Amino acid sequence: MQALHVIKIGGNVIDNSENLHRFLKDFTALDGHKILIHGGGKVATQISESMGIEAKMIDGRRITDIDTLRIVTMVYGGLINKNIVAQLQRYGNNAIGLTGADGNLIHAQKRPVKTIDYGFVGDLKEESVNAENIAKLLDGGFTPVFCALTHDGEGQLLNTNADTIASALAVALSDKYETTLIYCFEKKGVLHDVNDDESLIREINPERYHKLKQEQVIHSGMIPKLDNAFAAISCGVKAVVIGHSDDLGQLKGKHAFGTRLSE
Amino acid sequence: MQALHVIKIGGNVIDNSENLHRFLKDFTALDGHKILIHGGGKVATQISESMGIEAKMIDGRRITDIDTLRIVTMVYGGLINKNIVAQLQRYGNNAIGLTGADGNLIHAQKRPVKTIDYGFVGDLKEESVNAENIAKLLDGGFTPVFCALTHDGEGQLLNTNADTIASALAVALSDKYETTLIYCFEKKGVLHDVNDDESLIREINPERYHKLKQEQVIHSGMIPKLDNAFAAISCGVKAVVIGHSDDLGQLKGKHAFGTRLSE
């Protein structure tokens, strides 16, 4: 099977144009098929504010009302996505910018209203990702660049968490490709001591993960992140790597980038 | 050769959601390969105004400064494009929304500054359209939906006239497909009497075009439009059809839609 890297970057990369350019160069330099998934960043908030639209929160949760969905469609699907594509083209990477509506690539279901109405938020199901159509793009020499938008197949765009999209893509494509899922964030990886970047843990398998949780080295917010990573691995993803976007260039040297989770 | 319809719609279709839905249904019902190109519409102006950005004009010409380019990238590339894609998906058409940067499909050159600096406006050249990559999408079962954005290959998005994009796509793809270029506008076609919709001229060949110009039935603004149409035909496009977006459904009956220009 051919190798595939599925890489997610967050707003911290997008907000700093120097970091973004370095990342996009390193991304382009990676061998083999690759997919990029990007989140939002501060620009969405800035544009909302300039249009007089306030972020809607209920019980600390962000709500995607119709105004927010319009902003997100403009900023994620247009401004950020198309500028990333244009930059990747500059570096010789044949990027193609996508939402889940494009090519019917990612189908989602509007989150049912229980105690909170999240608005136009889409949840993914097992069969959400159209692996066949994505493979057509990859095998045609295109590099898919996804923003955090999906659709319900009934004409409605939906806002979907970018981490969730990345994981679903990696799982669905692991039948066709030897898939590595990479989350870039603002830390060098999983750290023994959260305040010491030098305390990076290079490799974690399920056994070690169990031990690190018992020792409370891994706790609170990291647990659902790593649970999801190991769930992806148990569904066929070869490895999940968590690291700093600035360091992606190290990936070509193997094992020197971030924390690698595998069986 | 397989048939291909390249269809351009303007802001008048996009601004009216009922008309847009009817058009998208009719577009979906057309047999064979198809490509849609859409312009902007009032929503771009509304969003500019809500952000306090004024349209920049010099000598009656619209200027694409950096703020305008951001708006256009958000509204054309995001809001309008992705909503059209989501609607087409609803009707069972496997649409994929694109700028010219995506897949390096349409390359342009920033317009050189002479008497007027148009800003981030891109002009097309003979080799601008990447017919090979577009054919990969068409043959992969996707329906490309282009907004009026291109790129210079150096990381810069550019604003390019949607009519020009439609014509360049049709010409470039006529080597691979039997291509019909369709401009949808707010009239039923070329009219003998501009105030009488019943005076539609059904067919015009170069000889008749010459005569209609001599008789001043065709004059002023229609002349460059039709000159461009006949230029596309002389470059391999099978026919150019000009008609009202509301009537596209008639195209399945052949010859009953708009004015058909051919050799």
C-alpha cells in the first residue's frame, strides 16, 4: 500500500503567517500522498466582530447559528482555505481546497437537539467519509485541503470539528493507504512535564499509555485526545503522531518528530 | 467525443434564491459532462458594506484592492460557491467547488499597471487553463463549479471576469470534449427588438451576424459579447448559446433555448 499522511493544523499555525509558510513548505516536502485539514483561527473572530456578529455561547459551548455558519463558510471555506491552496501551489504542491460538500466527500448529520441546540453543527458517522472519491483525487495527483465544514446531503452546510474530520479521514482511508494521522499543535508532543519541552515522550503504545495514565503523567484534557488516537489505530490507522507544527520538517528523518502512538 | 456544457450564471441568478434553485435543478438534469461558472451578486456588496469597506472605483472601473480581494475570496470562493455545491449535491449532482488556484486549474497574470492600477485582477493567457487536470475531475464523475478567482502560481489569488473564465474553459476543453458554451443572463437571448422578448433570434451564424450588425439590430454592448462568442467558436467550441437562466430546462429539447451561435 502507498503511504498517506493526514495532517491537521489548528488556528495557532494559521494566525502566524511566518509559521504557516514554514509549515506549508515542510508539508510539501513530505513524500507520498497527503491530506491537510485546517481549523479556523482568530481571523474568523475578527471578521465576525467587524460585521457586528457576536460569538454565541451556551453553557460555555460555542453555538453555530445561521450568522456564524455564514462567517465560517466565508472564512474557513473561502479566505483561509483558498489562501492555503494558493501558497501550496506556489511551493509546487497540487493542492485542491475542499469542504465535505465538495465531491460529497464528507457527509454529516446535524447534531440532534437535547439539552443544548448547537445549531448547524455536523456529527460524523461511520460511513461519513467517501473514501472512493477522495482516492480519485489523491491518485489523480491532487492534495486535498479540507476546512472544518461538512454537509448533510440535503443542501445544508454544517460546522464539524477539524480534529474529528482528520480522524475520520485517516480511518476511512486506511483500507486503501498505509495511513499516518498527524495532529500539529502548540506543544512538541506528549510531555512528561508539561512545562518542560525537553521531556518529550517519543513513543507510546497501549501498554505504556495505560501506565502513563496510572502514574498521572497523562491526565485531564490529554486523555480524550489520546483515547481517540488509539481508537483510530484500532480502526486501521498505522500510527498517530502529535507534535509541534514548527517541527514537521523533522518527520522526513522519522521518529524525531513529536510523540508517536502505535500498537 | 463526449459532450460538455460550460455554463456561466451571473449575479441576477444568485441574488434570487427561487431562481437559483430552479436553475440548479435544470443544470443537474442536463446530460453529460458539465461545468458551472458563477459571478458574484449583491451579497458581496452587502458584506463589504457591513464590514465598512467601500467599493473602489477609478474612472468608472472597479478596482480590486487587498480588502476587496479578501471579500471576494470569502464571498465568491466560500459563501456562494460552497452553498451552490451543497445545493447541487442535494439534487444528486456531484459538484466540486473551485477557484483557479485549486488543482492549479486556471493560471492568470496580474494585470500590468498602465493608466489604471486595477489591483489584484488576473488576465488569462492562451495556456491559462489546465485542461488535463479538469478532465481528470470530469472523467472522475465530478462537476466543477468555478467562482471568478484565479491565481498567479506565486501564492497570489486574483479576481478574474467570470465571462472570460467561461470562454477560456470552453476553448481549452474543446480538444477533449464536444463543447457548448452557455451564457445565462437576464434576457431570453439576442432580440430583434430589445423591448420585446418574443423577438428572439434563434440562430446566428457569422454571415447573419455580419448582416445583423449592418442593420444595427445588434449594436453597442452586444457586439463585444458576440465577437467573443464567435472567437470561441473559431477556436473549437461547437456552439455558444445565450439565454435566460430561467429557461435552461428547455435546453433538453434542443434549439428551443436562447440564441444559438455557431459556424
